[in-house]
Amino acid sequence: MRLVSVWQWSPWGLRLCLLCSLCLGSPSPSTDPEKRAGSQGLRFRLAGFPRKPYEGRVEIQRAGEWGTICDDDFTLQAAHVLCRELGFTEATGWTHSAKYGPGTGRIWLDNLSCTGTEKSVTECASRGWGNSDCTHDEDAGVICKDQRLPGFKDSNVIEVEHNPQVEEVRLRPGVGWGRRPLPVTEGLVEVKLPDGWSQVCDKGWSAHNSHVVCGMLGFPSEKRVNTAFYRLLAQRQQHSFGLHGVACVGTEAHLSLCSLEFYRANDTARCPGGGPAVVSCVPGPLYAASSGQKKQQQSKPQGEARVRLKGGAHPGEGRVEVLKAGTWGTVCDRKWDLQAASVVCRELGFGSAREALSGARMGQGMGAIHLSEVRCSGQEPSLWKCPHKNITADDCSHSQDAAVRCHLPYIGVEAKETWYWDSGNITEVVMSGVRCTGTELSLDQCAHHGTHITCKRAETRFTAGVICSETASDLLLHSALVQETAYIEDRPLHMLYCAAEENCLASSARSANWPYGHRRLLRFSSQIHNLGRADFRPKAGRHSWVWHECHGHYHSMDIFTHYDILTPNGTKVAEGHKASFCLEDTECQEDVSKRYECANFGEQGITVGCWDLYRHDIDCQWIDITDVKPGNYILQVVINPNFEVAESDFTNNAMKCNCKYDGHRIWVHNCHIGDAFSEEANRRFERYPGQTSNQII
């Protein structure tokens, strides 16, 4: 150990090590994966469930004792090292808060810090072996790339569970299998085991078990079921029981986390005196219409939601935001786990949580962070009922925003694929005039022309196509900066020739006495953040950008923002015509590098974690209010108004402020993003609701 230490700090140490190895002889390389170079006699395994073979809770055997790793300061770099120890090429992710269940025994490592290039976890910094202040609720896990290291013959992945695992759960209707409308909400419980689908013995079956099963299937709750009908039906059917003794607490996110027993192969009498378990689930509001329960759902009083998901690519996933004192804010990911995530999912009408995500995996929010260290038992009806801490600005940052992915019901709608096809063999167009809000589960739920198809020809140029992505950008205007920088300038006409050429003035400017006189301009700075999970790039490629000689720049989008002055009843009295003459990374967060710069015909865009700043003193960064009379108005700014570039969330693209103009000065106040406040708070600000997205309400 001393020689290694000398080599690390002194170039002479390498010679010393070589001399010692010549004197003492070099040990032959070990073929045992448990004693290979770097491992120093340690053994590694993946444990926990539900999981796949290349993911799980990391456990290390040291001195003959198995233990775990605490998730404090754990990073993807540490996961890379551990995945290589396990025989995989690299890591694709890591988990915290005992996602694969809490381990037992010692917590061997805490505050593990790796660069990712270490050959062994023993080379990483930590608090020392066995020195930890964690509990097993903080056990770390890894998700490795399903690709083995070359030459890694003897797998170092040692499975803990020797019993089969429950992989999937489904409900099989007693009658009409295959003809029932989706989603299926009631039926016999079947579990998928390694040898196929099996039924579950109902001896000791409880409402807690049903609650867990419904959660896995994407439903927020369960209800009582007429078991007499199914028992009568069971007398005429053969059964294949694979599971019994199920005993759930009711807070588990997966059936595998419950206490249960598997039948052995030599068990001849299975479920004596019992029958197959039956479950009936209550679908959430989003899925009630297709299951015939929409009327029942609508009969319940519906108040404004106090929890919502933002920034996700699919229903039931996104950054968790909560409503407090009329303002929406985020949740810090400290101690964020599956129990808390499941409470959110069920509260929103989905099932239990598939994943509790940390580190702003669904993008960063802006504004307040309302909650931290949320600790739910899993039985609470709302996240607000869980113990939590109210935090200050110094406690957490938006890089720690919590997110969820929920279990969803199967409704038979598969993903669209990203491909274009030759429609030469297509003989019929079945839908036209499709208009979706974006929240629909299928195209059938969108508005369309119905049976009257306006596009009769089934040619390639008349057929619609899509490009799908799991991630998208999400633009957000920094509303506080608009309020802080707004002012009026009377600018001489002789300084506005370029602005007039680029249509940045009101139409009355054409009849002005050029070059004499002036235009009155409302100027303000515009700072546009990309809080999504993909860079914001112009729709058009560089070959189609238009050079504007007057200002000396390329336009990459025809319209990037709309600037409007509206009366309280919504009448537009002035507007700004703003093109994206330069989309670039003005500034970025500390750990993010700039990618886009407009100079020298460079690439344009906004990187995730960066923002583009249009200062108040830049040409066209204004609204021409020369013709506006004194009064009370609404200033409204909408980004990406024509939906030219995909975003994960369009509802936060509009900003609005109250304005008071006396003919000489202007007061801009209450600037906020359209969906930043509660409905009640918005009503207090103005009669005209303005825009919450790119669509007029």
C-alpha cells in the first residue's frame, strides 16, 4: 500500500515498484472474477426486485459479509465503475432511495465519489469501509448497459433471489376475453412467471393486495367485486395456480415487493378450498370514458388540482409541481422515493409509480421550490398530507427537482414509429382535419372531420407523417426580468430605418413624416430559458435561413415571439413583430457548456440549461405604442407561437403582465407565466385571461 501511495505522488515511485516486482516476482493474473485485478477480493452482485438482469441494488461482499452502498453523493461516474465490476461495459443510469428495495447487513460505502475512470471501486474516495450515517432506505442501485465486457467469461453478477419473480400482472375478464373495451378494469388476477401466465390463489386475499395490483395496472384505487359470480364460473374452468400467500401492506409499488409464496413443482394440491383471486379497479378520469365510468367520475366534486406533472413526453410522467399560496412550485428530490411518487400518481388518477426520478430528469422548473424531504407512507390521499419540510432558497436548487413516471392502463394504443412509407399501395384516406390539444390518448379523441373526408387522394404528398422523440425542448420566459426592465423610449425616426425595413414598427409608421418625428416604444429585456430535455433548434436548416443586410444577421425562424398590448377584454391595440434573428446561448448554468453562437454563420439554437438574452437596447426588442391611448392594458409575450418547434410543454410559453399607461409613463406589474398561478389568483389579476399556451382562450 505504501508503494502504491508513493507511485501516486512521485514519478520515482514507478521505478521503485518495478524494482520491487523484479525482486519479489510478479503474481500471475487471476482467472477468478471475484479476485481479478482491482477487485481486491471483493464480490459484487445485483439484487432487489422488480428489475432486469442488468439492473438492481448494488451489493458488495467484503470479509465474507454482504452489504450495500448509500446513495449520498452517488453519481453516474460511480455507476460506471460498479457496472464494470459487475462485468458490464458501462452504466446508463443509477437509482436512489432503495428503488429495488432496502438491503440488509452492513452499509459498506457512503459518500462514494468516483471520476468514472477507476479500475475498481476501491480507488474511489469515500468515508471509508463500513463508515456510514445512512439507513437501508438510501441504498443505491445501478442500471447497466446490457452489454458484457469482452473476455468476461465468469459473470460476477450473482443473483440473490433463487425463487422465480413476478414479472407482469394482468386481469383476465371472466367472460368476453378479447371483446371487452379497454382498459380492462375487472377480472381474474394473472401473474407472468418465467414459465408463463399463472393464477393466484385467493386464500387470505385482501383489499391491500387489490390496491397494489390496481396500482401496477395503472388505476388509482380498487373497489369491491362480486366474487360469487367468479366462484361459480371457476367451477367450470381449469386453473393453473402459481402463487399463493400474498400479503401486501398496500403501499407497495409492485406485487413483487409484497410477501408471497410460489408453488413448488411437486405441489400436487394447489389452493385447496380456494379459487382464483379477483380484482376490480376504478380508473382515473383520463381513462374513465373508455370504461363506461365517466358519469360516475364526473359526479364527484372537482376542485382545482394542487399537484400536476410538467415536461413529460407521455401521460403520467413529468416534473412534480405543487400549488401553494396560489403559486405553482417544484419539489426537492431529497428523500424522494417510490412511496411519495406513488401518492402523486394515484392523486392524479394513474396507478402506482414506476419510477421516482431525481436530479431534474424531467427538466428544471422556475420560481419557487415549495417542498423538501417529503416522506410518504404510501397511504396518503395527497402529497400535501405527507410529512415534509418547507425550505428556503438556500436549501435546494432546481437541478434537484423531483419527477415521476406512473403506471398507466393498457388501452391498446401502441407508439407511432418514426418512419415514412411509400403510400402507393394505400387506397383510402380515413381521417382529415385532425386538431388535437396534445393531451388525447389517441387520434380518435381529437377533433376531426368525421366521415366527411376533405382529402380524397391517397398520394404520398397528401398523407401525414410524424417524427417521434422521447425528449423535447421547453422554453420559458423569465417574467421577472420583463417587469424589471420595462420602460418607454421616444426614438427618432431617422434611427429606425432598419426597424421599419424589418417590419418592427406599427403600420401607422409608414405614413409618418420621415425622417422627422419619433415613435414611442415600450422596451424590455427578454431572457428565454430552455428547461426541457432537448436543445431548441430552428425548424429550418441553415440552407434556408435568410440574410438581412440591414442588421447583418440571419433569420432562422420567420416568427419566434409575439409581443402584444391588449385591453382588459382582450382587444389587441399594439403588437410587435419579432423574428428570431439570432438564437444562441447567451449564458448557461455552471455545469453546462455553450453550443450555439450566431457569429460567422454559426449554428443557432438554445442548449438545455442555457438561455438566450435579448437586451432591451436591441433593435426590434420593443412594442410600438405610439398610437396607444392612456389606460389599463395587458402586456403579453408568446414564444414559439406557431408551434414550429416541438416542446414538451406549450402551456408555459405565454407570459402576461398588467400595464398602466398615463400617456407619459408606463407601470408594468404582476408579470407571470400563464400557468404559474392558480385559477383564483389569475382571476384577481385581469378580466381577460390572456393565453396560457399558444392558443387563445
